[in-house]
Amino acid sequence: MNYRTASVGALKKLYSSLPVPDAKIRHGFFRASFIGPFWMRLSGKPTLELTGLPGWQGKRFITDGTATNVLLRKGERVDALNMTVQDVTSYVDGSAGVALRYGAEAPAPWRWVRDELRAIDDNTLLGITFVDVPVLRHFPMPFLLERAA
């Protein structure tokens, strides 16, 4: 399967077959890319720009329990919107999982966002974003995180 262009249903099926990334995998900077159907890949960047993450490059895991988004601003990487790493029950398949949460103090819509992660391999994470509000929680948005050298 080419997960970069796969349907959301196929990506959810793949996600359900993958292991939860343990803390030893979750360290360092992971470069992000939008995956899934064409319209999702096309709308990802503008959506993040409109919601406060312009220039999103990916995520950096700081400690076992914290992470941050990495943005490109004026040619420099900057951290924005810190997250906590939490053990959760997955919205995708009801199994044990791990998610990144922004917390109640984060600006809208981020206070309602939950990024669930599974490991494709030691250097590649499949993420699925959920906006945990009525209606929107039924529209998962997949993304890929690849460890940067």
C-alpha cells in the first residue's frame, strides 16, 4: 500500500495493525508530511496556517512526556504549542495507544486536538489527528512523521 496517497479508511486499517511507539522511539525531531487522499494533502498546509501553525515542519519530542511543534519562521526553526504525551484508548480502534494533547490552556482549536501515533518502523510514525468536538471528531486527518537526520 502506498500510505502517502491511501484512503482514510485504508490508513485507519494500517494504523490498527501497527504497534504503539515506545519512549525510545519517541525522541528527537520528526519531519511531517500530509498523506491520504489528494484533497487532504492539498488542504493540510492552508488549514494549519489558518489555525495558528504556519510553516509547520513537524514535531520534536523533548522528553518521554513532552513534545512540541516545530515551525519554520524567517528561515529558523522555532517551537510552538507544546504538548503532553499521554497513554490513551485509541479513537481509531479502541486499543491502548499514545496521543499528543495540547491542554485546556492552548488556543482554539488546539485545546480540542488529539494526535494519536503508531509506529510504522523505528523512524516513521503514522499520526491521526482528531478534533474532539461534535461532528469534527468523525473526520480523522492522517499525517506522517519521519525522523530527521
